[in-house]
Amino acid sequence: MKRGPGHANYIPPKKLLPLMAKVYLAGPLFTKQDRDLLEQIAEIVPKSGHEVHVPHLHSTDAARKDSESRRAVYEANISAIDGCDCIVALLDGVDVDSGTAFEVGYAKALDIPVMGIRTDYRTLGSEGTVNLMIQESCDRFTWSPTADLKMVRLDLEKFLSSEAMRVGRLVRDNVPKLVSKAGYGDISFREASKEEMPKLLKKKILEEAKELMHADWSHEQEEIGDLLEVLETLIETRGFDRESLRMVKQKKLRERGGFKKCMVLEG
């Protein structure tokens, strides 16, 4: 079935599903070989139709030496991870680069999917290819000791396709019908079980909260509306009584106050 703009029911894919992933590329920077490999991997991402952020291309060696600039680099990298859809991490080295390990752990804490790539032939012996905590944090792990970029590209494309389509995540109720009507019949959906719903909704709350964090003022109202909608659905799913929730809120207000003064802890 024709899917282009000439199709009677054509809807741009981005209007239905977030088809383009924002990818944060993490990895060691100690050698030219490290940097070259990262940049080779970075070239694969846009060819697959996605956006890539390569941290070391956004800072200088001088910036990493000055204390004030070092803080700015750190905050810029944290902000980039906060705003990404997934992380692709190069895990080469006798042990994983400490900065990369932090970025993987930080992403995992935010429930951001991680793909690990290792082209280093060295292992940790009986302990495995890389540190247990790092490897188990990866949603997908590719080990290619020969640095086979063709293999890396295929695995990377599979990972990015899955994450860009938000496989396993909630979409709005009418999206399946709209997708089918627009001619995207090869995209499948399923109805979640009652047992799955609370966890899926909580993950959706994190997703919407992240979008609100990075929204400019012109989009804040829309993002707040989306967040409230998911919260309302969670309340209904859990069967919470509105009056009970109001009482919990009032109790907190009496004991600790609200947030109207915007009090900030300074130490």
C-alpha cells in the first residue's frame, strides 16, 4: 500500500509515533583509535534515520581542564542524556572507561535503554566480557573482537529501530487505528494486561515528565496536559478514591506546606 504524501489517508509517521530516536553516544576518549571508532559508529546512526549526540565533539580539551568549564561539560552531558531516547556505549578497554560506566548507570536509573558495543578482544576472564553490572545494564550487547563494523551496524540498526518505535511502551488508544488507516499495516500493537498497566503507566509518567523537563515555554501547557492525563489514568487503574487523595494532599500541606514559595535547599 502506498504510504507517501499522495496517499489519501497519509499521516506523517512522526505525528503518530516517534520514529526518530535521539541517541547519546558514550565511550572512552583516551586514544585516537577510541575517538575514530566512536565517530565511525556515530556515522551509522544518521544513516539509519536517527539523530546522534557525540559529547566529545561538543567540547574541547581546554574546556575539560578548566574547573568551571569542566562543570559546564558535565552539566551539558547530563542534559544530553536527560533528553535522549537511548544510549549507545562503546565498552572497550581492559575495564570499561569510568566516565562511560557512569553514563550507562545514570541512563539506567532514568530507564533509558542502553546498547553496549565492545570491539576489544580482552576479557575479564572468568568474570565475563565486561563488568557484570555494566553488561546487565545493557538492553542489547554486541561483542565483535574483530571490530566488524558491518555486524555492529546491523545490531545497532535493530536496536535503534526498536527503541525509536518505542516497542513495549504505551501509545494513545487511537494510535493503532490511525496507523492502520495511514497504511502502516506492518506495525503491530497489543492490549496490555491489567497486571502490566500500573508499571507501564509509571514508565509513561517518567517519559512525559522528561518531555516536560525539556519543553520550552510554548509547549509546557501541552506537556503538562499529557502528564496529567497519564496520572489520571493511573488513578483510575489503581481505583484510588479522589477524596482519599485530597486528604493525603491536605495532610502534607498542613505538615510541610506546599511549593508556592519555591523554597530551595542550599545546604
